[in-house]
Amino acid sequence: MSAAFSLDNFRTARILLVDDEPAFRLLAERFLQQQGHQVLLAADLAQAKAILAQQQVDLILLDLSLPPAFDPQATLQALPELAGQPVIILTGHAERDLALQAISLGAWDFLAKPIDPDLLAVVVKRAVSKHLLEQELNSFKRGAVAQQGLQQLVGVSPALRNIRTLIERIAPTDVRVLVTGPSGTGKEVVSRALHQLSLRAAGPFVSVHCGAIPAELLESELFGYVRGAFTGADKDRQGLLSMADGGTLFLDEIGEIPLDLQAKLLRVLQEGEIERIGEE
């Protein structure tokens, strides 16, 4: 089976326009709305970041010279913070070096003012098309990985079907999960399936057998330490909690963790903050 995609299929998008000139914002907003797009407006980077913190967009149109500094370099340095959607640079500085720097930092395209409306329409349509196609591809990949994870749960009993359903419901959420059951019943298999179906599937899956690590070493293994924290700590070391950042941490036999360390771990689970041994 094959599928053909047309740019017209992806014509409508939510676009964030960041420009300090009210007249340009008004004209560009009207033009883009005539093209069928929803337009959000910001006059500087602070407003743009506030909008992005509240909702997702499909494309950013970003002027290089923004208040308070009106420095193109300052705006370019903020490009990595806007990753996640295409960024088209709009500028009155039609300089080759600026264009190359913008592209190297992740910008989709670079348009010099005054902007040709027809050219803007084409560039916007191409950028939105690419972005939505990437979203579709990533969704497909996540679905394939998810099915692979569930295939590890072999069985047709009502209990196992309920577990699969529960995994599919919980995995996309950002919650802590307690998996219980006797040894050998597949707690790690369930945990890996949760990871593979989650939004963190691209991150690491770190498995820690708490009962296999001596109690006096477990804290340093989990939290890490800084140089000089104790005898033998001759350099900084990252803990397993930090290594699992962006992914999933599986603590096997968590009940074997000493009570005082459980209290420290509880703070990590509640606050999401990790403090290495010896860190002030």
C-alpha cells in the first residue's frame, strides 16, 4: 500500500508570529488567516516563550531584531529553546552569514524583508507540511514500538488482557507506577512495556536491583556524589537517577531499600529534584 501526500492536505496550521512591529504583525496576521491558518502574536521572545509554555504551535515566524536588545545574535542564540517546530526567520538584515548561522542553529528558512506574500505562503506551506509529516512518522514509530512492547506479554487470560489495557492507559501519562507481584511474574516486562508506550520511549530504561546492591552503597549508586563527599570519592559521579533522566527508572525490589533512604527517594518522586551526596 502506498500513500500520496499533497501540500494542500496540510494547509491549515497554528502559527506563532514574533515581531515587534505592530503594522507588520497586523498585515501578516490577516494574510496568514486568509490562507486558512490560526495565528498567535508576540512582540518579543518573552511573550513567545509564554505562549509556547501554554500551547503547541506548528510553525514560528521569528523576526531577528527584537526588543529589548534589538540584537540579531541574541535572537539567534534563543533558537535552540524554540526546538520542536519549524522556525522561519524574518529579518531586514539580508546578510549571508546571518542566514547560514540561523540555518545551522536549526531554523527552517530565512526570509528578508520586505517579504513577498506569495513566497511566504509557499515557504509556510512547505514548513508546515514537513512538520506534520514528521509528527505522523513519529506517531507511527511510537505505535510500532508500543506493539513490540506489548508482544512481550504473552497470554490470553482475562487478567493479562486487563494488564495490557491498563498499560496502554497509564503509559502516556507522567505518573509514578508501582508494579507488584511475586518474583518471576514479569514486573520488569510490564515496566519495559510502560516505557516503550510512554512519551519517554526514546530515553533510557535504567533497571536497578535494589536488593543486589549493599545498603551502604545504594545511596551513592542512586544519587551519585561530588568529589570529596567521602573517602574514595576522587571525582564527581552521576547517579542512576540522573542517568534515567528523560527515560524510565525501574527500581526492582524497592522494599529492600533502607527506610531512611526511602524517605530521600520519596522527595525525588514528589519534587522531581535530585541532590548528589556532598552537594550543597
